[in-house]
Amino acid sequence: MRVQKRQGSLCAEGSSVHPCAVVTNRTEEGLPLLQWHREQAGTVEHPHHVLKNELAAAALPSGKFGANAAWFRLHALTYNLLTALKRLTFPGDFATAQPKRLRFLLFNTVGKVVHHARRTLLRLTGAVQLALMHAVRQRIVQLAPA
């Protein structure tokens, strides 16, 4: 694709045409694909905000580049797994909940693991947490292959 600059060569580096390429595996024609690509501009800011501020990826553990790269990759994996868990299993408003809300409502829930009659049980104290855990568990069972 060649983009003709609106101001011509006024603020250019010597060329009035800017070459641009979009590489994709989508099978659409050119113009709808470019429009879709332009609509995606700016949508990467939300995952960066969640990674840095809610999953603590901004707090690097070391002064070594490799350790920090592994740290950030671990956070990116956590973000992807949490997003998949929310979209596939959580009901209603919880499917779009921020990690901070899930952490305080679900993951930091007070409970007790009880072993009784050859079974391991988790006893939760809150009714909301219990209902949500039950709904998520039912959805995971439905998604599991037979």
C-alpha cells in the first residue's frame, strides 16, 4: 500500500509517498482488511494497563534483562490465562471483571480445605463466592472433553 501524504513534501524526508505493509493470514480483500486494521489502533493500551498496574508486571525483580524478560512473559501468560478463564467460564459481569475485582472477590476468599469420607472439600465462607465457584466449576466440566 502506498499512502500519499496530505502535505506533500512539506515535512517529508524527500518523498511524497509513504509505503506501508500489513501482513495477515485473513482472507478478506484489501480495503475491508485495512479498515479493520485501522480500527484496532489503540486497543493494545488496555492489556498493557492491566499487565503493569493490576498484575504488577511493572515491578521488575532484577537488574538483569533475561530475568526481567522472563518475569514479563510470566505476567503475559497469566493475563492470557485469566482472560480465557473469564471469557469461557465466568457468568454475567464477571466475564469482563478486572483482575483486582476477581482477586478481592474470588481468589482471596477465606475458605478451609476439609478431608472427610475419602473426599477433599473446600468450604467457603461467602455465599457470593460459593455461587460463583459453583458456576465456574460447572462451566469447566461442560467444556472438558468427554
